[in-house]
Amino acid sequence: MTAEQQRLKANANRKVPLEQWGPYLSDRQWGTVREDYSENGDAWNYFPFHHAHSRAYRWGEDGIGGICDFFQNLCFSVAMWNGKDKILKERLFGLGNYEGNHGEDVKELYYYLDNIPSHYYMRMLYKYPQQAFPYTDLAETNRNRSKAEPEYEILDTGVFNDNKYFDVYITYAKFSKCDIGIKIEVVNRGKTAAPITLLPTLWFYNRWQYGGVEKKPSITRVNHGTVKAKHERLGSYYFYFPKTEDQFFTENESNNEKLFKKPNAAPFVKDAINDAIIENKNVDLLRKLDKGTKFSPVFKYKVPGGAAKTLYLRLSDNLIDEPFAHGFEEIFQQRKTEADDFYKAILPAHITEQQKQIQRQALAGLLWSKQYYHFDIERWLSVPDGISPLSTQRTLGRNHDWPHLKNQDIILMPDKWEYPWYAAWDLAFHCIPMAMIDPTFAKHQLILVMREWYMKPDGQLPAYEWNFSDVNPPVHAWAALQVYHIEKKNTGKGDVAFLKRIFQKLLINFTWWTNRKDPNGNNIFEGGFLGLDNIGVFNRSIQLHGQMALEQADGTSWMGMYALNLMDMAIEIAMHDISFEDTATKFFEHFILIAEALNELGMWDDEDKFFYDMLVAPGTQPLRLKIQSIVGLTTLFAVSIIEKTVSRRLDDFTKRITWFENYRTKNNKFWPNEERTGSNNILLSLISQEKLTALLQRLLNETEFLSNGGIRALSKYHEQYPYSVQIDGVEYSIQYDPGDSTSNFFGGNSNWRGPVWMPINYLIIQSIKKFGEFYNGRLEVEYPTGSGKKMELKEVADALTKRVIGLFEKDLSGARPSHGKYNWFYQQPGNENLILFYEYFHGDTGSGLGAAHQTGWTALVASLISETAEKKDKKQSST
């Protein structure tokens, strides 16, 4: 057992399986809903970027490459200055929804290089231009671009030309849980010497002004190389640094005078250090201070071209006489070796070096995306922020019907800049790659989002911060089973207690779905946008005119999948606890009823061989919305195999499903795709073999869904043949958009009208594998459609997996599809192994789009690489 595995084993026995210190600091706190106290809910403009260095936050903190304790009492991150910017580089910059031509977007270059679950070793890279950072250029150029044009990125501005930038590597290596070595290495990638000022910054989250602590914490000088940070809950920590001429203290409190023309609570406020460095303001006064709630020692360097400068620091709960004693630097190599040993022990050996790099960085990004999240809706609605008064618009506005929601936890985020808040269905996908490296934490996260301080009393799960009441696909039962089986495969033991615990919560959520999203009681579900933003001709979350309703093929399919997942879960538990046998039967029967509705109530178009949403209104014929999209392919996801051992051991379950089948077939009622093998295994699916084959024919057609990088969200068919429909005299239309969104739905910052999305591809691959497992070579389809080449289904799944992984792999010229037009930058020395894990990928070229660090669900590529390697290992062992 490696050192890291031993640490994880110890953590697994804790109530909350977390290290006290980790990368829990957000990349962005400004512009979030939590900080928005406006009447009109305009979060981006209420707390914009240019306020962030002067205004204290109420619900969290942010910083570059930072760390904090798990209650975010004390924070550390690295600020820097190139001598030309008008503000210190303390946090990441990006554009809000109203500034970007495709919605919000981070405009920085940073990379999560390494991490392990205990965070005893972490490393990230920030690229800092030596020229003035192009804040204005980025904002104005994007604002003036149309949605038909590409986004204007920082690599387009020219500030990285001629390599005139610094690589700033930030590395953490723990001596023990609360004793952390910090290494900041600055590499000048240019040819000529350039100045840089480093300000490693320690500060307290401001709870003293807004309620939360009784006594204001303090950072005080001990000597010229040490300060002491004291907090009533956290205790005392010591921050060690090399002696330097300037060491500045100030308060983490808002500069109200500057921002709002109101008196400041303290003479020196949040931006005092910024003003001292940039404007040489109050320098002598700051030098005299010896305490505060924010502290930065100042290190000024001139780094020769091609050279590097290294700074060592230490943050510890111990008072140490010689914090940088001989051998101090060795801890970084020791922890790096332990990280290597850990990944070598748990990840497949028989993959290419490229795939190892992809997998390791994907998992690093996933681990860096853990974030402290603090939000108390009741307090947020009822207590003003001192800037804006309470208003009826707020108290009856956004999220007002979630007063029970009181979150203060470490959560896996989709992306700590673009989405620095949890999203229910994103989180389910995040837990799958997390289960490869820390299954205890993965299980903890799935249960956490269903706890009573998250789940609504009626059973609804919170969707995401912008609108907790939006509806995400119910994938949590599926994810829980995935996590369970990953841990069982890797350890030889399944955590049935976890399944039991989460099963109880899922029952409540399933009941909410059946009560709220099936208004007609016919097992056809509505659901809303279901996380697919602009997949339809109109916003599927809005209330339609009059009594018109949208009956959704995907909403119904997701619920069929949900019922089948709960059946599988109940069966797994029943093999250990027979009292769950009846529940397995209940969900089996519910699945049959959903499958009947999907197949019998008009969603299947026999001419097109495809499933469509339907518009229904009293007294009129239902209208199929003939959009060939992922909506019609979600029917693939509900598939399960009941093995012979289950039939033999669960006698009552077997008798009941046999009776149910006999009853329905005798009475000419629908019966789903129940097939049996010679070994008497049973296949359950929403669709017949005939419909499966028809859907795969479209799915695997390169002129429709199949791209070089995986399955598109919308068929390329709609490039030539857009779809339109008239509703109450208004024409709505949709066409294939392979890249950034040309629609304003949901801020225009995501697109389900053509690009490749990792979670959907992962689900498709897993489903085809499951069908392939059952048919075991007895069913072949053409791949690609029209090629004349037949493949069995497991081979098709492998081929799709190869395409998805290929998004990140270098071609013969050294270019990765995901880097798109910026491959020139990533083929330069030192950048060859840097990978970004985008939100989604261009449907034609495979270039990355959307959030640049959506490592949460795009980290699923790490799972796909492992699954591919396991298959190779099985083949090798069998031969």
C-alpha cells in the first residue's frame, strides 16, 4: 500500500473524508449569485471584476492557485505584478454574460498539472504576460463580435507572442496535515530579462463584519520572516518566508470610500497593498503596521531571459525555529514520488505515455476543482449587504422558494471560474472518475447533494445556483451504481451500506419526479430543459401558451433509466438483504409502464425511425417536433441485464415478473425488449432490437451524429435541412451549429446544437457496451454507417471510445484536435504536454469550446482510458 493509499484509508474512517487543507479556494467569487444583492438579479454587474480587488466578499474568497482550510477561515494564494498592469494579478479575469459574444468566459492561461486526493502534493501553472494584461482589448473586442464570430481569446491578443511571458509554477507539498511547504517557481520564457513582483498572500475570509465569528481574527508579525495567524475556530498558524524589505499588512475589508463614497470601517482596506505596489500609495504607513487580516511579503525580481527564480514558503500550525533548514526542498521531490507511486498503483500500466499524461492531468483538474461552497438562502434573502436595501423583488425573486438550503461544504465543481457553483447532474458525472482515485469521497459527494440541507423537502434536488428550481436529468442512481461497481472492481468489496443509504434518498427524489413531472399520470414526462440548454427550438423550461405542453422523449427516457437503475440497485442490495426484494419488483413494473408510454403514445416515428418530443394541446392532434438530436437517443440509456444468479436467488422477484409478463401478453398489453440468452440472462431495454438497430444506424452515420471526436448533440442533417415550427403565429427554428452557440438561450454560453459533449458520449458508450455484453457478438451493425464494415456492439463502443480519447491525443504533426487553432502555442517547447479539458468540443473539428477547465465531467476521459486498458489486459491474459 502506497503512502497516499494509507492516508486515504485513514481519511475513509472520518465522518467527512477530507483533509483539513486543500485547493478549496475558488477561482472566481465575483459575479456569482451569492454576492448579488440587486433587485433585478444581475449578478455579473452587481459585483463585477473591477470591484473584486477593493470589495470584501460575503460568501467566499478567490485567488490564483490558492489553498484554504475546509471552512475557508484562512486562505493563501499568489499575487503578482509585471510592472505594467494597473492592478495586481490577484485573481483570474474573464467576461460576464453581457460582455462575451458567447456568454461568460475566462480569459487566462492556467493548467492544473498534478494533485492527489489528500493534497499532500499539488502543482499548477499560471502563464503571466510580461506586457500589460489586455483587459480592455479582451472586453471590447468580444463585446463587438457577433455570435457568428469566434470568441476573442487571450492568445489572439498578441501578448504571448515571442514568448514574452512568465511561467509561474505553484507547488504544494505537505510535511503533515497542517504543515505545508510552498514552492513558487518563475520561468522567463522570453529572450530578454523582465521584472516580476511576487506577493504570496495570506488572509482571513471576512466573517467578522457579517456574522460568523465573535472575535476578529488577526495576522501579526513574529519576526522578519514569520507572521502568526490566529483564529478562534482554526487556532494558530505560522507563515514563514525569506526576509524581504517590504512586508505589508492590511484588512480584508471593503474600500467603501472608493466604490460607494461611504466611510471605510478601517484606515487600510482590501486594496491597500495593491495601491502601495501599483501607485506607491501609503507605503511608509503600511511599513509601520504589524498586524491585520491580510498580509503579503513583497519579492521583486528581474529574471534573465530563459532563466528561473524560485521562492520557498511554509504554512504550519507549529512554531518552527528553522522552517527552511537544510533539506527543506526535499519534501517536494518526496511527495512527487509518492504521487507517482499512487498513480502507478491504481491506474493501468498498459497505455501510451500520451494517455498517461491525459489521464493524470484530467484527474489533477478534477481534484483541483474541489471548492468550499458557502450559501445560506434564508440569510441571503433576509439580511442586507450594507450596500443595497432589502426589497420585495429579492425576497420573492431568485431561489426564494429554497429557504432550507444552507450549504457550507467542500464540493466538486464543474469549473472553479466559469461555474464556481455545484450543478446536480454535473456532480453525478464528476464522481465517476473520482471513484477511480478516491471512492470514499465520491460516495460522500453523491450523498451530500441529497442531504436535507440540499434536497428540497418535496424531494427536488437543487439544480445550480442561478436557478435551483431548474430540472437536471435524474442521473444520480446511475452514478451511484457506477461508483459502487468501480470500487467493488478495484477492491473486491462492494459498499452495500452506501447503496442502502443513497437508495432511501433516491426514493424521495423519484417520487418528486413522478408527482411533479408527469402531470397527466400517463408515464410521459416533461422535465424542462433537462440540462441540455438550447437543444430544442425554444426554451424547454418556459411555460407554453395556454394549455399546450411539451411531452419529452428525453424526460421519459431519463425516467425509464432512473426506474431501471433503482431496480438494479434494489436487486444488488437484495442479494444481501432480502427486504429490498419487493422494491426491485416495484421499479421493474414502473419501468415497464414508462417503456409502454414511450413506445405506444406517439413519440416513435416509424417513418424516420426516431423518437421525438411532442407538443400536445387539448382537442388537437399531438405535434412531433422532428428534431434529430440527443433527445431521441436517450432511449439507449435505459438498459439492464438481469443475470441468472438473480433469478435463482430472488424467488419472489422472479415469480412476480413472470406473472406480470404473462398477464400483460395475454391481455395484449405492451411488453418491452425482454430477451433471454441461452444462459437465461434477461435483457431489459426501452427499445426493441429493431429500434436499437435503427437508432444506431443514425448514431453511427458520419453525415448525421458521428464525428471524428464522438457523437454530436444534434444531427449534421440539420445543417442542410434546418427544422422550424409555428406556434401561435411565432416561428421557431433550429439548425446544426457545430461550435459556439448562435442562440441566446441560457446566456448563450453553451451549445447543444452540434458539438460533442463528454457526459452524453460516456453514457452512449456505456449503454452500447451493455447491449454488447448481452448480445455477445450475435448482433452486428455497420460502422460507420454506409462503410460496408460490420462490427459487433462491443467493438462499436471501443471505436467510439477511441474517437473521444483522440480529441486529446497528438497527431503525427504534434497537434491535438482539442487545441484547435492554438496548436501553434501548444507545440512550443515547454507547452507540448499541457492539456485543457473543455466543456464541449466542435462537432466538425474537435476543438475545445465553452469553459476551458470543465474537468468535472470531461475528466470522464480518464475513465474511458482505464476501461480501454482493462479490455486490453483481459485480451492479453486470455491469450
